[in-house]
Amino acid sequence: MRIDRRELFRQFGSAAAVSAFLPSFTEAAAAPVDSSTHFVRLDRNENAYGPGEKAKAAFREALAEANRYPDAEVEKLRTAIAVSHGVKAENITLGCGSTELLRMVADACLAPGKNLVMASPAFDSIARAAKLVGAEVRSTELTHEYAHDLAAMVARTDSATGILYICNPNNPTGTLTPKPAMEAYLPKVPAWASVLIDEAYHDYVAPTGAYVSWAARAAADPRLIVTRTFSKVYGLAGLRVGYAISSEETAKRLAERRLPGGINAVAARVALAALSDTAHVKKMIMLNTNDRQEFFNQANARMLRCLDSETNFVLLRTFSSGKETAEALRAKGVLAKADYPGFEKHIRVSLGMPEDMRAFWSAWDSSMPHHPM
């Protein structure tokens, strides 16, 4: 049963809420985790439920042709992705996960003397790629609503700006940069700068007028590049498949920097099957929505604070430093991420299977102080 987090205390009060929700985790997860042989992995934003049956079947079939180079399979995947977005295959660039695509964009748009403008904290792979090519990284803080401060980002651009990077929904906060702000400020970005929008968690966003994908627009706008991945809702993080949508001219520039054969034949065939399995995607979205709400319920029952998330992870406020909290949880066999700029007293917790979350809350209850913040 899903219970709205904002109604929890109003209906029951804190004491009743704790008694209603804590037993389902603390009693069921009394057995300790053997951290010497197993970790509960809640630190990588993976889809704990994994791929669907169509993808699994495609994997088994693809192994029989693992001796073949992947050219045909890759082109089939590229075409299918284009059809799903209503664009041409020439607008699609494939990569070894969206991480490789971020590197390709950095290689194409940055150089010594150029700069990247991005929010902090955000997914920092693009920052590492920028530094590797000798570019400057200019960071801006998030707004009070934990959105990208696009006004501040535009203000930091100059004639040397090569990329404005927007992670939406944002990692590690799980929050949105609203559609009105995007539509108001993107036209103000100088024509010579590329706008890179990372939509890795797009599928998890509930339908709302506050959010819009820019994927379809990217094909017609030479300034826009949108990246997506099969690592999240499709559950294929281990196979490393991502793609970018851009104008044909930009796609050609990116393809020149792509690792030849970077998408293997098995991964391409599995991703193609996953793309067609809309029923599994809908199931994953539903499960994630319910699991996220249950996380909020458990946090509220313990009088903990966390940011409202539109993703498959939650940024949770801790009693001490997030880094120390993550270390304490690790000692209990549970992995979480910490040490984010501006959020030093937080940990990022990926949503796992129900048994994973029981282990998380059991480790939390046995490690953390039992009093409200």
C-alpha cells in the first residue's frame, strides 16, 4: 500500500508512524549481513530488478554469434532508437554507456582555453572529461529548490564556453530543473556553446508539467545534445549502452570520436530487445515509484529528511558527515554514496530490492542515533 509521505504525520503522528512502519524492516532484517562476502549495493543507481525476459532471451541467443563483429546489430539498434524518438538514424550516436558519450562531447567541444559550465553537485563524469582535454570547469550552486540555476550558468558563459551541462533529473539530488526555466534560459545560451542535457533518469519522472524531455528538439537544434542510457530503467548497466540525440552535423563530429566497435554485438542485440519491451519498462517505473514512496515512508517514520526525488535514488540527510555515515553502513555490509559538495551531511541511497532496503534500514537503525535531527 502506498502512503503519501506528506500525509503520514498528519494522520498518525510521529509516534504512531514509527510503530506502524519500523517493524516491517527491523524485525524482518534482524539477521546481520556478512560484509566479508557480500555487500548490499545501493551506491551505483542500478536497476536492482534487472532486465526483462525479452532482453534475457536476446542475451542467450546473441551468445551464439559472439564471434561476429557488431556492425549489423549496432545499425539495427541505432535505427530502432531513432524510430522511438521520431528522428533519423543520422541523429543518433551510440556509445559505451552515456559516460563515453559525455567524453565524446567534451572532446568535440572543449580544448585548452575553453570552459565547461555546470552545476555542483551534478554527475561529474563530464567534469573529468573536460579536465582531461585541458578545459576549465566553472561550477554554479543549485537553487534553493535544488534545480540548476540556469540564470547563474548563463551568466558564467563567455566567448570561451564550449558546453553548458544540465543533468535533468539531477544526480545526486534526484531533483528536476523545471520546464519553464529551461525554456526561458536555453535561448540565452550563446550560439557557439553546446547545451548538453543528460537525461539518464528520464523514464522515472512522473508525468508533470514541470518537466519536459529535449530529445526530440535536439535533432533540429545544432546547439543541443541529449544523452540517454540503457543502464537505468532497462537494467543493462553491465552491458554499457548509451546514445546521444543531436543534429546530423553534431552527430558526425561525435562519431569521429567514438571507439570503433565500442558497442559489442551481444549488448546491441540485448538493448534492441529491451527497447521493444515496453511492458517491462512500465513495470520497472511502477516498482520504482512504489519503492521510492516506501523509502520516504520509512524515512518519515524515523523523522529523517530527504530530498524529493524523481529518480531511482534518494539523497538522505544524515546525523553526522555523510562520509562517516557511509563508512558505518559499509561496516554493516551496505554500500551508499557520500561526500557531495554542499551536501556533506547526506548520503545517496539507490533503491534496491525489498530485501536490500530491509538490510539498509536495519544497518541504519543499528548504526545511527535514535533521535530527530
